[in-house]
Amino acid sequence: MLGLDHDFNVRRVERYLAAVWDSGATPVVLLNKSDLCERLDPRTDDLRRAGMGVAVHPLSALHADGFDALWPYLREGTTVGVVGSSGVGKSTLLNRLLGREAQTTADVRAHDSRGRHTTTHRELFVLPEGGIVIDTPGMREFQLSASSDLSEHSNADGVETVFGEIEQLAARCRFTDCTHESEPGCAVREAVEQGRLTAERLASYEKLMKELRYEAARSDPSARGERKRVGRIGAKAARRMYRERRR
């Protein structure tokens, strides 16, 4: 769930989608606070492009607008989890769906739309129609996870799904280990130069993959040992330089 105020961030949605796809769930993007947005179509179009076909639904939880599109996801026998930043309107949405004030809500700060943590734990609610909704605390950070082997189950699969067009382009690069930086015959860089792929989207993909590689290295015991060894060497060198400067 995303707010159409200061909370709007396409790059954050890409991160959410990677984790949701990898979990086996089907992601749906809710754009709350449509009553505050004068130019709605460009933002929904940006998210549809970034989401590679994921459904995007603008709504106003405060005024209960746009809810008709939500009911198919909330039928009996389905479970839905709502994730998003603090102040995005998750609790207001849930209260509207339940028809009662089940969750505490609070105003957001005017200058940056940041909210307070009114929801501090996960809680499951059964809707009158039979669907189940899990409300979650607002997130300030959202870290992807990875195993020591990226070929195993990790958020890497989700990232590849979200950035499917980049994965397809990469398969056409001249070198299988292309880093998409300066290698000749790079189909990804060619797409950026020709305007078929934005530099921002490529940068987001590379950032998430770099993050996954870092997390994979952290989960590898041998890699952790090497980092500690390098850290000890660095600390010794720093102490030696400090002593030499004091002489």
C-alpha cells in the first residue's frame, strides 16, 4: 500500500513486489489518498510499468472511494496482508472494510506525510464477507533477504520477476557474466541508450541485486570469517597510524 502524498515512491514498490512475489503470494498495489492527488494517471502508469502487469488500484480509505475494486480480493477463503509505510492509511482502510473502529488511526505530519506507529503488532481480522486481512505495523525500512547461494530460495527470484524486462535483455548480452557497465555487446546498456529502458530502473535493479549479494555473503560463514579477518587487519593498521602520528 502506497500513499499518493509524500509517501509515493516507485523504487520502494519495486522492493515490496520482489518480496511478495518471492513469498508465493500475488501482489496488488493500493494507491491510497487519491483525494489528495491532482494528477493520478501518470502515477498509476508509472507503477504499472514498474510492476510488470501487477494490478494497481487508486482509492481513498478516508472517503471509502474505489473500494469496489477491492472486494474480489477479499472473498471468503482468502487471506490478505497489508504492508506499507507508517501513515499510509492501512488502519483507516481496515476500519472501513470492517465497518467499525478496530484500529487506532492518527494524522500524518503535513510537511513529509510521515505517520506515527499506531499499529505496533500484526493482527488478523475476519471481514463480514468472510475474507481475512492481516494488518501490519508501518515500515520505515524494508530489507530483502538472501541465502548464501543466490541460486537457492531467496528474494533474488522476486527481483528477477519484478525486473523481467532487464532479465530478458541480459540474456542477449555478449558475455554471460556481463555487469552492464562497460562491456561490449551489452544489450542492457544499449536499451538504456536507445530509451527502451530508463537509467533509474536499471539503477534500482542493480541496487537490489547488490543488496542481495551482500546479504548472501553475510549468511556465508566463510565470508563472515574473511570480513572479520580484514576488519582486524584494518583495526591494527589504524592503531599503528594513530601511534605514529602521536610520536
